Amino acid sequence: MGSKRRPHAIFQRGMMARPLNEDWYERYMKSAITISLVPEARGGPFVLWDDVAQGCREAQQLGFDAIEIFPPSAAVVRERSVAQLLADHNLALAALGTGAGWVKHKLMLTSPDAKIREQAIDFVRSIIDAAGPLNAPAIIGSMQGRWGDGVSRDQAIDWLRTALDTLGQHAAQYHVPLIYEPLNRYETNLCATVAQGVELIGELTTPNVVLLADLFHMNIEEANIADAIRSGSGYIGHVHFVDSNRRPPGLGHLNYEPIITALREIGYNGYLSAEALPWPDSLTAAKQTIKMFDTLLAV
């Protein structure tokens, strides 16, 4: 099947267009910092941990526009009074991650077990229902799973395509997209590059799914990150702002100037969100991230 993007109300080929929910749109790229609330993900690439209230205070003090939260469940978003914390600290919610579905609950959208696939869809749907009222999308990354162990690639892609269609349509009621993330070869064997992601979501029935361009994964899989970003014009809806070694930007070997140039060329106006290791510690990592954001976006 072809991968030409269908024209629709939220995104258009060549640049990101104003979505139906104008709260989700701003003209310029914006900064975000990650907060993980999932103990099972300890050691993973999240800058801030455990305490949303403290994370919001630090994000506001450092000048971030938004936070990106990785919750263990949708219920935790309500229990931690995230909506009130965002309002109190003049922050937006960039996105909610669904990775706990795999890390904590061992759910995959491409599991050979139909019951697990159904539970995985229900889990993502619940995250969408928590994020949507806060004008934020949900991200599908590790929950996509992989093919093998008796499941062919074609079958796994078909299950993934069905899940993205179902969940993208569900997200549309909140006038925000669903975000799908290609991962490097060590984490999935389904979609590892922007081009593969474009092909996948270009075949969907719903137009309400966009790609996440994670610079760490792209450093492994793409021959040229800037060119890959250009090839994702009209599809890229979120960026994970991180360096080649998963440390905060500026602490690895990525050359960011051509990357930012490419994002500007495709009209990207979403978040640069720091899904990075808290190296050498959370506060220092957060300060390094906002310093690099301000330096690069001032050019």
C-alpha cells in the first residue's frame, strides 16, 4: 500500500497545521521535561522522578513550557491532581506516555495472545482519556511490541495498524492526535526509522496519528537525522530532545544545528521534550536541557 498522507483537518502535508483544539497549537517549538512516576522504569531515560508537584516547581523555575509524564496508570494522573498542578505552575502537558503498559503490566499491542492485545488497547485508551481533557496526546512506544516467536512481521504490523486506527480515532474526540514512536532495532523490529513510520501511518484509516522523532533512536537508525526529519514532513508531531548517549542534549556527539534547521523547514511547532537520563543528576540534567533549548532556538 502507498504511504501518501491523507489530507485532513488537523495536519497537512508539508507542515503541521493548526489543530481543531487551538490550545494544542502554538507557533513556535516549545520546551518540555519528562517526569516518570513508574518505579519499574527506574534507571530509564527520564529527567525527573516520582513527584509531579516538585517536578512542576522545578520546570516552572527553569523556564520550561511543559512537562511530559509517564504514569503507571490513568488513575494516577487524577490522584496526583495534575490538572491543578499545571494551572498553578503555568505549564502545559506535552504528552502522557504509555510505557508502563509494557514495563509494569507486560502488555503489548502485537502480543500473540488476543486477550493481552485487548488489554493493551484498553490501557492506552485509558491514558488517552486522561491526557485528552488536558489538551495532551498519548504516546505509543514500547507497547507496540515486536514480531517473532510464532508471529510473522505481516501479522504483527496488521495488529499494530488496527490498534493505531482504533486508538487514533478514540483520541480524535479530544481534538489531539495519537503519537506513535519508531524505536531502534534493539527495542523493536517493527518500525525503526521515520520512513518506516511514515509508511505505517500512511496506511491507516484515521488521519489522527503522528510520529514521534526521538533523536536517540534516530542516531542509531538514520543515516542522516536532518534528512530523516525532512522525509517526515507532515507526519512528525513530537520530538524527544536528547543526545546520542541518552544524556541531556549537549552531552553527547549530536550536531543540533542541522536538526533544528530541518524542524524549522518542515514547519514543526511542537515540543522538544527531554526524554533523557538524569545525568549526572536530575536538576543538572534539567538545567542542561533548558540551556541547550534556549541556545539552539535563539539562533
